[in-house]
Amino acid sequence: MERDALISFWKEEEREPFAGWDFSYVHGRFSESALPWDYLALARELLLGAQNVLDVGTGGGERLLTLRDVWPPSVIITEGWPPNVAVATARLAPLGVRVVAAKHRPLPFAPNSFELIINRHTGFRSRDVARVLQPGGLFLTQQVDALWGRDLQVVMGVEVMERPSSYQLALHYLQTETNLIVERAAENKGTMTFTDVGALVYYLKAIPWIVPGFTVDTHLSYLLALQEKLDRGEKLQFETRQYLLKARKPKTYA
């Protein structure tokens, strides 16, 4: 494809709408390596025994909907990104889910409110989680490490600062700032792969905090360099880093 045609295509991808947390538009063009755990299967198992659940940062509610058959009597969700609040509300409120538009921590709930808290890819404070968990309650989270995608940021011209692993920090805070008992802790280093630069453009527009201020025009030289890489037969592949934590609040204080 000629350069002008490529740029025109990338700008079309830049304008393509994105809603919720749904990347089906780039299915087959973007993929991530499999994790050594199954967050949704773990959440499903925990939901089976719960009477209420808080899903922190539900996105558009896509994944919570896949667990609908095991929802407990009370389901409450939070979401902080306004476009996703609207999507989640439209999808989940008619099903009896209470939607709380909560952008900032702390969590806007009373102490000892929840038997189960699940959280996929939304920041949390350990003390806050411990506060709203009921005695005996469980917390399950899968998180993207701050070290995730740093090689992608570098090739897109982002100045990357040295920083510690989020996994090590999160584990440290759970163990030192709360009385929660960590039952499982795991981290993973994997890859994400794009088959074409257009898929990457769509991805970066959908998640604007990866490359702040990204547009095809402002980052054209970097996109063209990646296209040259593809033309040489190389992959557009970057490192991913995630971690999983499961913790329980003691039924009584020691």
C-alpha cells in the first residue's frame, strides 16, 4: 500500500468508535499471549458462594455479564471513565445492578459492606479494600503492571521513567498496611502482537493514557517507522506484564 493510502487508512482507524472495553473490532489483528491463570473462572468460583459483590472498575460491564448466571442477590459496580459509565449503566442497570460512578478513591461505601470484591485492571488502595470488606470477605484482582508496554511507549516516543514493579508494591502494601491474608499472588510477563499498524492506531486511541496526546498526525514518524519494521518481516510485538492477587479478611481480628 502506498504511503498516502496507508496514512488515510490509519486516520480511518483513528476515527473508528470505541465503547466499553470491547476490542472485537480488531479481532484477528491484535492478540495477547495467554495468562497462566483465568481471572473470570476464579471470579465465577467465588461468586458461587457470595451474597453480595462489588465489581470495581467494571468497564462497560462486558466481563461481568459473562458471569450473570452466578450473580449473587446484590451486585454493585463502580466505573470512573464517563463513556464507560454510560455503557455499563445501559447494560447492567436494567438487570438490577447498582451502578456507582466513582472516579476517585476511596471507595464510596461504608466499612464491612461487601462479602466479595472483584477488580480487573482498576487501581486500588489496600487499606480501602480492607475497610469495605466484611470479616471473612475475599478480594480478587487482576492488574496491569506499571512496567507493562514500556517498549511500546519507547517506540512511540514517550519518555519512560524508571519505576518499581506494581506487583511487588501491591503485595507489600497488602501485607504491611492491612490485616488481609494473601492466599494467592502471581505475576506474568507476556506479549501483545499487532498484525498491522492500523490496529495499533485503534488501540492507542482507545487507551489514550498509553501514549498521551496520540494522533496519527502527531506521531506519524513513529507509525511509519513501525510500518517499515513490518515491511522487513518483523513483528509488532511488545511486552505485557500483569499480576493476580487474592486475599481474605480475617473473620476476627487477632
